[in-house]
Amino acid sequence: MKVILKIKEMFNDFTTTEEKIANYILDHKMEISNLSVKELAQAADSSPASVVRFCKKLKYEGYQDFKISLIKDIQDYDNQSRTKIYDDIAVDDEIEEIMDKLAYDNIKVIENTIKLLSVDELKRAVAAVEKADNIYIFGIGASGLVAKDLEYKLMRIKKTVIYYSDTHAQLSSAANMENTDLAIAISYSGQSLEVYEALKTAKKRGAETIAISKYGDNPLNRIADIKLQVAGSEKNLRLGAITSRIAQLTAVDILFVAFAKNDFSKISNYLKNTRESVEQFKID
């Protein structure tokens, strides 16, 4: 359910009034189709103007647009046969339960990321990769692993890519970027200071900027030219950065394939060449 998903993903960004509206919608989503904007405002102890602002914050044109999207989501959900819902992983779970729960969480975060990613932003990101002279990637921790994966993918198709695992090196490389370069910052929270500072420096240098982070408002999204926003886990108990890493890798894979298919005959040759270069090191 994309509308409900957006509300949950952005909940921490809401004002007190918006939280009231959000909570009422989450608790009474099946009833919203029968409510006018005034009736919803009254039920949520708010005002019609606040409800409209809330809808626009979720990127809908207004209450009616929001309500139509919610109704469609509910209808689509009713047509699906999702019967197995898992709780969070517990310390006394058996291995088989952990396997099932992690598989479910990973599948769910991929599905939710697909729902939240903007096609228009993805097209802009593909165009930015296409025209960039050099691509600089910033990321640390678990997001650094995603950054390394993207670096390897783009390197294989003959793009000039620069990624340093050292944060000081990332900041130093950003300071020498040109306006023909592209900076891609990866941080699930969008709050990693080093990644934020590197992207801000790149932007000051005139480079185009892309942020890959969680859906909603965060410092990284605020300064990036292009925003690839992914889903997060709804669990209260988190085992490291498992689902966030899966969500970011999904966005990276989509960006890479969307770019590669634009000139696939040429890019397939690049991939073939890189594959053949390491083939000799495989053991029969």
C-alpha cells in the first residue's frame, strides 16, 4: 500500500498536527473514502488546511488526489494473497525461523523500495551518469559496501569512477571536483556527517549530485539535486543494517541496469571484456 507506506516512512518528519492526521488515517484507513476533508480534519482534531498540507507533504496534489490513491491501494491490497506475516526476529528463534523471517523482510523491503522510487528521479539519475566525465561516490559503513558495489559496476562499463573508503579521502576528492562531474552520496539515514559534507562540497564545486537514502526528509535529500529514496524496515528491533543495505543495493541495481540498457550493444562488450579478463583465474 503505497500511501500507507509513505506515511509510515515519513512519520518521524511530521509535525504534532500531522502526526494526529497520520495516526487517524493509519487507524481508520478503510473509512477515509467516506470522509470529506472537513470530516477527516474534525476526526483528527485538526483543520482542513492542515489535512491538505499533509497530503501535499506526501506529494499529492490535494486531499482528493490522496484519497483516490488510498482507495486504489486498498483495492490492490485486497486482491493480493499475503497471509503470512512475521514478527521481528527473537533471540530464541530456530535457524529455520530466522531464515524465513529474513527472507520475508528482504523481499518486503525490495517491494516497498520499488513502490517508493521515483521513475522521474531515476531517469534524471541515468542521464547524469551518462553525461558525467567522472563519478565520485561517497559512503561509509554499510553504505560504504553499497558504494563499493556501485563503483565496481560502473567501472566494468568503462565509466571513470572514484571511491575511497577513507572519509578524509572522500572529502579531499570532493574538493577537486568539476562542474562536469557527478557526485553520488549513499547514506540510509541521510544523516552521516562525512557523507553530507562531501556531497555539500561537491555541490559547491558545481557538480551534479545524487543522494541514495531513506524515503522522506533528511539532510542529504535536502541538498541533493536528484533523490533516489528507498524503503526502510518497519521493525523496532534491528539486526545491523540488513534491510537498509538490501534497499540501497536494489536502487543501485536499478540505476545500473537502466543506464546499461540505453546502449546495451556497446556496454555488453565492456562487460564481456571485463569478464574475460578474470576468466583465466577461475579453477576448473
